[in-house]
Amino acid sequence: DAGVTQSPTHLIKTRGQQVTLRCSPKSGHDTVSWYQQALGQGPQFIFQYYEEEERQRGNFPDRFSGHQFPNYSSELNVNALLLGDSALYLCASSLPRLDEQYFGPGTRLTVT
Amino acid sequence: GESVGLHLPTLSVQEGDNSIINCAYSNSASDYFIWYKQESGKGPQFIIDIRSNMDKRQGQRVTVLLNKTVKHLSLQIAATQPGDSAVYFCAEKEGFQKLVFGTGTRLLVSP
């Protein structure tokens, strides 16, 4: 049973560029949440997708956007990258009526 | 805003000891809590969860205690092993399934 997968593993971008991160949920899961984890901090909720729509959003600017596909996979897009966007980006999947969320290994984004 | 915090940033124990990691939460309306273990370079790994209608829940070598009166959560690990060394996060659910995490406690287990 495949767990949550994310790609790429690592990414280096320049300030001002745009980035797209990808996530495939755990088999059978249809809800995907994205989190940002700065070094030494706990994950911060960005948003959640269910039925291809954003269902809940955290305190992140509009530069952060997402998408969910019919196969439940998801993308996180960040525009106009800032140095402060450097972090580990985590994807978590779950079932809508169960609260357990399972995390992927993350994508380490470095903005220079 | 609402937050979840931890009392101890680092906990050092000897192999075989029992470990207790504490967490304070501030949202009295939260009805679901979860503990994660995160090893270096990896994503958080689910350990155990508990709903607000329970005071205690046990898993394999782990127990979570919930005290709603003082808004306190703890994770007990029995017979701690070197493989338990990691950062542990507690989190509370807010809204649909938004998890609010604290900053974490690092557990160091010495052989």
C-alpha cells in the first residue's frame, strides 16, 4: 500500500521565480492538505483540497495556490518566491470523515 | 490566534526509561488531538490520536493522556529505545481538518 508521495525531493529556486510541488495521496484517500515547515518549527497549515476545491485555508498570501486533480493528486504553486519561502513543504492525505492525516516525506525548497 | 505549545524543547532519557512529553493547547473547543514523530529529513509520522470525549488512549508502547480541565496533553513512551529519538509534535484540529502544531520536543535517547 503506497503512502503519500511527493516530488521533487529537493528544489533550489531564485527569488522572484515560481515553483510547483506535487503530491499523490495515500491509496484510498481523497483529501489533501499542504503544510509549510520552517527549520526548527512545527508545520503550518497552508490549505486543504477536497473534491477538487479548496476547503480551508491558513494564513498564507495569495502567492500560494493549489489544485487537486480528479485522481486526488494535488499541486502547490508558489509565485514570486521570497527568501522566507525556504522551507520543507509537506503534503498530508486523509479521508473526509476521518481526522487522521498521513504525511509525505516533504519537498525541501531553497530560495536563493 | 489559537496555538499549541510544548513545555520542554529537549528531553534526554536513558534507554529503557519511560518518557513523558507534554503539550499545552489553548483552544478549549478542540475535539481532536494527535501526536506525530518526525525524524531528521522525514515527514511527520502518525503515532496516536485522541478525541476530546476520552481521557486516555493506549497504543503499542505509547499512551496519550488528555486533561481538558487544564488543556494539557501528554505522550508517554514506555521502555524508550534509541529508535525513539526524534522530534515529537502535538497538534489539535481546527475547522474541517486543519492541524495546528506546536514547535516540537526533541527526544534524545542514550544507550
